[in-house]
Amino acid sequence: MEQAITRGRRTGWSDDESRLLWETADEAQQQGLPLKAVFERIAEKTGRRPNSIRNYYYAVSYTHLTL
């Protein structure tokens, strides 16, 4: 997933994108980096907007907390 995916509307997240997000978030937490930096880094790699990434992150986090 080294290359950025072309910009455009899309639905859902691929397993690779989701795994990249959570692995990057885990690494950032261990290094004491803010989540905003994670969202921006994933945006560069996927072509998604940082706010969309943030929304997905918190939606999934909330879902896991309520299970």
C-alpha cells in the first residue's frame, strides 16, 4: 500500500486500509504522537481526507466499546 489510491468517492474501507490505520495508530500511541498525525499520515497514503479517517476511527472505536 505504498502508493496513494486515486482520489474520488468510495464506500467502505478495505482490510488493508483498516489494518494500516490501526497499526499506525498503535505505533503512534507507543511513541506518544497525536492521533491527528496518524490521520494525516493515512490520508497521504490512501488519498482519503483526514476528517473521514478520523470519523471512521472513532466510529469503529465506539462500536468496539459498546460490544
